[in-house]
Amino acid sequence: MKAYFLLLARFNTFNIEVHQQCVFDHVTFYDGPDTTARSIGRYCGTLQNIPEYIQSSGNQLYINFVTDFSYTSDGFSGYYWATYGPAQGCGGVLRQSNGTITSLDADGNGLYEDSLDCEWLIFVGDNKVVNLTITNFTLESGHTECEYDYLSIYDGMTKDDHLLGKLCGSDLPQFPILASSNVMLIIFHTDSSISFAGFQANFTEANAFCGGAYNATSTPQTLTSPNYPNATGMAVSCSWIIDSGDANQQVRLQVTDLHLETSPRCQHEYLSFRDHPVGTNGQQKFYCGNVIPPHPFNSKGLRVKIIYNLATTSTSRGFQLTYQIADCNQNISLPNGRITSPGFPGVYPRYANCLVRVTSPENTTLALYFNSFYIEEHSNCNFDFLEIKNSSSIVVARLCGNDIPSPIFMTDNVATLRFQTDFSVQHSGYDITFMSSTQGPGCGGNITGQEAGAFTSPGFPASSLNSMTCSWYIRPPARVKIYWWFSSISTPETNEDCDSNH
């Protein structure tokens, strides 16, 4: 293959033993001729756990498939192809105060090429922001998701950062697209069929109107939108990084005032909190309208990113919030949610002593479901452990090791979790989904605002009780789709229509 081409790989099917860190069965991609090259990524699970495509930086890509001695599954199938790279004008890293990017027309016929995945990473000066103006734009029209050919613009260095826009068709954006920092990622994707004239976009650096980096302390500090409590009067995109300064400490955000336009999925005006970097296990929350979130946002790591976006000139007064270092003790009064150990999915701190009390609404029962679990092992759990008590302070379970525990079904609406660690071994800890139900322990419930979770039939792994009807309602955060799968299923049935048990 020519040296200036890149390789891309995409999976048609993918089903490999699931693990949080993919330590058992996995596929690893290396950006070069062998395993000594830079690792692009290690993947397991299903198609929903892997990127849309994997791209090399040169003309070699090494794929390593590893399986262990136990669990087997369907495996994977996929394909790869060579494509244009930065040498032909398809993507690249641009470190300059201004410039122009265009769609690639390699043969000069006035149309962009098929099967492109061009990525431009733009850096402007420190303490500046990227200002992008699209001057020409004609791509293949898609449906609402722009699934054929599209231009995607991200507020940061990766596709995990906020998506500022995904564009197709021939409608030019009415306003310049403004990043919240000095970095912007632009991706131009085309499929294998219809081509059009393409696009041209100019970028410049602009003065940062708002945003910055701040250190949290144990004392609450206040952060507001620009010109608060008055309207900003212009389109803005602001980004703040709040840092606890210690890998063993998290950041807590509490909104005290919110006044933004209400829109479906918070499309036009929003305040967003996310773990930084968000990764695959991080949280992302979007807020709009004028309802103050009743509960604080607790980061999983030591940093949180706050994004404030007004797409057009607005009359909204914006927001006010406080930020501070969060200790690991929490009182949670919610019908459902997610609890993780400090620092998850990274290692938990030494000498931790965390007490989390969960209270669901009256006349409900709580259930705890384990998504991930890895705590220093000991036969009596004497060193590091997670202890769970009921409302009468009776110990229901004391857990350690790396086997996923069975669900814990409480008999009322209270559960207290105590997490204690010593001075030595550290692991990833735990990730727990909790849910309440009015239908009986573990029978139905709601999961709202969570990006991932788990639940089981009542009493799992034991058989469910007879004559039960359980309903679950799952509503993820704004802008998030739902993918789900069974890790275990066994229901007795005597006919093909599943009339009795289903």
C-alpha cells in the first residue's frame, strides 16, 4: 500500500466476552507493524462498546485477538480499507492562528471523494478560542441523524467531547461555531456512493469571552454565567475545568439558580457537567429550562468540565452554581441512581472510610445491582471491603474480591454502604445501580438520568416468585440512546408464544 495512505477498520459483528477492563478475551489494535507499536485500543463486549471505526496514523495496522481458557462467544467480523490522509488534504493537526480546510477532491472533478474519514485537530493560541465559519457547504442530505455524509464538529480533542454540530445537506450554519477552548476537532465522513461539491470552512482564533480553570477547596465557591444575573446578549460557548488537585478527591457541583430556554434534549441553550476526561465510564449531564437540579453532581475523578452554551442571542439570565471538594460520604435521597467507589474506574484511595446512605421514597423497596466489582480479596474481607446494612443497622453483606456479587434486595427503602480500605492493595472498586419499586423487592422500577446500569428479575439468581408482573422504565440523559443486552436469561415456558412467563 502507498506510504501516504491510512488504514481504517470497521466491524460488522462483534461479540466477545465482556469485562470492565477487557482482561480476558479482547481485540487490540496497534498503530504499526506489531505489538511494539502504540496501542490504539483494546475492545471486548458488543458493537456498542467499540468505536464506529479504527484508524491508523500510517499505512500499517496490527490486530491482535486474545482469548482465555473459559468463556466463548460468536467473535467478530469486519473489513478494512485504505483511505487518503493528511498528505492529500484529508485531515491533519493544524497549530496556527487561522486557516482554511476543505473537502478532498483528489481527481479534480468538482466532487468530494467516497469513503472518507478525515479528522482535523485545530489548535490556536493559549487563552484563545477557535472560531469556525463555514463559507460553502453542499453535502448529501441525510435524515435527522445525517447518516450518509456529514461534517461533525467537537468542542475539544476527541469524540468524547461535546458535539457542537453534525451537519449535512446544503444549509449553511447561521452563526460562526465557537469552541470553548483553543482546541477543536472536525471530522468529515462520506459513504461509498453519492458525492457533492463539499465544503469550505475558515478558522481563526478569538478572545476567550468566558471560561477558565479553577481549583476546588473544601469551602464552596461560586461560579456564574457571563453577565449574570443579566442576559449575555450574544451567542456564547464557555468551558470551565474544576480540579480537586488530588486523585483521591472528587468535585461537587450544586446549581443554585438556572434560567435557560427549554428545548427538546436541551438543543439550543444548556448547562452541562461531565467528568473530565469523560472516557467510557464518565458521567454527562445536560440542564436547561428553569428547574434547579435538586441534587449535586459528584465527579468520579479529580476533574469536572462545565460547559455553558447559547446557540443564538438569548434573553436568559444564565446560571449560578457552587463548587467544592467532595468527601466520599453521601446522603442520597432518590428513587434510583448509580453509586461508585472514589476514583472509579481508576483505583480507589488508601485509608478510605466512606459512608453512603441511600433512601428511596416511602413505601418502596430498594435493590442494589452490581455493574463492576474489584476490591482486595481476603477470606473474611478484613482489609478492603464494602459492607451493606439495612435500616435496622444489620449487616446484609460484607463483600470483597473480584467476582460480581449477586443483587441485594432490601426489605424497605433504606440501605447504608460502608467502604473501607487499608494502606496497601488498590483496585477499581465498585459500580452499583440502585433502584426502588412499589411492586415488591426487585420487581420493576425506574432508571432515569443514568448512562449505564443493570437490573435483574426479582430474587436473581434464584427463580422469581409466581404470579408477578414487573415493569421497568429506562430514561437516559438528553442526547443519549439506549443499548441493552442479556447477560443471563432463563424463563420456564411451555409454548412458543411465551404466554405464561415472559
